Amino acid sequence: MNATLTELRRETSRVLRPVIHGVGKVILTEHGQEVAEISPKTRPNRKRSLDLLMAIGLVKLPSRR
């Protein structure tokens, strides 16, 4: 979604709704030029990270009893 700085100031909740719900990012423009991008903060996927580290041999888990 694109929004101007004026739209952000006047309708903050509407403009930021996609970001808050993790649906998409917002690109802010001023005088037609892109000046900023707001995107949802993502949490790391720990299982995937561990699987990747194990795949390249940096981590070895102890065997379960």
C-alpha cells in the first residue's frame, strides 16, 4: 500500500492496518517520492533456524534417551 505523509497523519490506523495485521507493508511518499517503508516485524522461526544450522554442520544435537 502507498500512502502520503498527510494520509498517515490524518488516518494513521487505516494506513497502518495492513502492517499491524501482518498482511503487507506501507510505502510512504512525499511529493511523489518514496521516503520510507513500514513493514511488519517478523519473529524468527527457531525450528527452521536450528534445522539450517544442523544442515550445514554448525550444530549437533545430543541424542535423546
